[in-house]
Amino acid sequence: MKKLVILGAGTGGTIMVNKLAPVLDPAEWEITIIDQEEVHYYQPGFLFIPFGIYSRADVIKPKRDFIPPGVNVVMERAEVIEPDKSRIKLSSGKILPYDYLIIATGVRIHPEETEGLKDGAWYQNIFDFYTLEGATRLANFLKYWEGGRLVVHVVEMPIKCPVAPLEFVFLADWWFTEQGIRDKTEIIYVTPLPGAFTKPRASKFLGHFLEKKNIHLVPDFDIERVDTGKNKIISYDEREVEYDLLVTIPTNMGDEIIARSGLGDDLNFVPTDKHTLQSKQYENIFVIGDATDLPSSKAGSVAHFEAEILFENILRAMEGRPLTAQFDGHANCFIESGFGKGILIDFNYDVEPLPGKFPLPGIGPFSLLEETKMNHWGKMMFRWMYWNLLLKGAELPIEAQMNMAGKRA
């Protein structure tokens, strides 16, 4: 009996187990999925919790609900991957051998990586919204906040969902307006990037949005430390930004098992072929989602597009055939811009976000690099699609490869 092990039951791992379980002969293949947490989080929903749009119940479901019958489910901490022996050691001491391994271990925030960030003020007037606890605590704080200087700060790239910090400041602008305290609130967006976003054209477009909403942009800010006593963040070149409320996006790093196994880079991301999604070190290991070191966005849409490519390539590998499917870095992101509107961007490794219509050329119904109400509803509709279609490996009417049809260069 051959063995396929999927390490991680988040977005990427769950999609892959749902795609592979129906096509692998159970008389020939045993499929095991490993995760140490029983709860599945709809992470894009964390953004909405501080503003009362979503609640905890909207973003959590049992992971087992999305794993097909016939798959071995191991809810236990994996201690180490031993790739030279093609096996995984669990915290109980049990050893799981594999013929093929899919790593889908995601990323986690590490506020302790920034000096001073957790020195006494963590969850007092410093919050994250990349965890359920952080988003929930921030929601409670904002209920009673009467205004002041809000600083939203990105420590370093890469991060999960690169547009989420921008969405946060846009929603904050809307929220404070709704609460009648926008005139009492200064919003500052601090980033290590030279502009609002990673891609030049979108950066310019989103930068204009920040100006229009009276949100001050502080670019090229490489943080050295946080002074919680004086409520300020300090860069390596000694620039200072003061805050009353700091919402931070801390350093994002891959799972610690990657470091323990000697499989990752300095941030515990697995070196991965950016087209085939095969490990650069081991032919029987494939990687999906945020666990990769690919120069693509770490986002749910990317994991979905990667899954289409990985599905084809791992089946080819199992059959001893060449890997021909090519991932092009395709990312598709709705950006909530506040006041019931949103923006949509669609890009890949080589093509930056362009204006146009999506997914049908000239028709849409969504507009690229443009703020519309329809884009907002696309963003809100995605939660239903995530729980009911995407996680279950269903075919969606969006190709894994980015399509230039409908785009204006």
C-alpha cells in the first residue's frame, strides 16, 4: 500500500485532500492528513471582526467537516519531517512513512521578532488582526475608543494577504465615519514598501485612494523597535511614528516544523519550484499555499490556483511521468474599500494588475482596478464560496492560469 501524507489541514491541504481522495484508488493508496488543531478558520474574515461585520461564528468550523470519508485524520502535533527517510515523527512518538508528502503548513505571526512589540502593551493598545484572538480583542477595544492616532504598520514582507492591511485602513476610515469620530481620528499607514502595494501600477492606484480618504502613507519604514512607554515605533534610520492605537502586522513565518526539519529558509518557507510546486530538494515532496517561498501572494485564491496545478503534477509524479503543469503566480484579490464598495485586482508573476472586466471580457460583472459596489458584493460572497465550494475542491469558473482576456494593458 502506497502512502500519501498531507501535512496541514488549512486551505491548501483541505483542497488537495478533496481533489485527490476521489481519484486515488483506495486499494493502492492510503491518504493521511495531519493537523494539530480541530478548528478551521476562514482567515479573510478576521479583517471584518474588529468592525462588527463578522462574528467568531462566521469564521470557524470543524476541520473534520471538510475531510472526505476514507481519509485517515491525525489530529496531533507533527514534530519533525525526516525527508531522507520519507517519514514524519509525531509528538506521541508515532512514525508515519510516506511515498509522497504535500506540505501545507501555512504561516503564523511572530510579534516577538520585533523588539518591544510585546513589552506590556500587547492587547492593551497594540493589536493584530491576523489571529482570531487579536481581531476579537481589537473589536472590543474599538467599541469604546473615542479617537486619536491610529497607526497600521506592516513589519516586513511577505505577509498573508498583502492587501489586508490596506483594507483595514479603508474600513477604519468607514467605521470611524459611521461612529461620528472620523474628524477626531488620524489614520497613518506605515509600510516597508516604497509605496502602498508591491506592484507599481496598483501601488499608484491604491496610493491615490489613501490620499482621497485622508490616510497618511509612510513608506520605506524598516522598523527596529517599539517604545511602548512613549507609544512610538522607531525605524533603523531613527525615524519615529507616534501612535495612540497601533494595529500591527507582525513578521510572518512558516511553521516551526519546517525549521526543525531543515527544510526552510530564514523565515521557514520551503524552497519550491515556482512552476511545478515540487520541493527543490526532494522529488517526493510538494508544497502548496503560504508554506512555499514563491514570489506570489500568500492568499487563499493563490492556494486555490496552485491546487489545480499541484493536482495534475502530483498525479504525474505518482505515475512516473514528467511534470508539465505550470503555475504562473496567478493571484486574484478583492479589496474592501469601505462604504459598501470594493476593488478587484488580478495578476501573476509577470503581469501586474491591469484595468478591465472579470471574469467575462467586456461584461464582468466585476471591474478590475476600479472601485464598485459589485466588487464589494464579490468580496462578501466569497465566504459562502469558501465554505461550500473552494474547500471541497469544487471546480470554479476561474482558470488557474491568469487570462489576459478583458484586461486593458
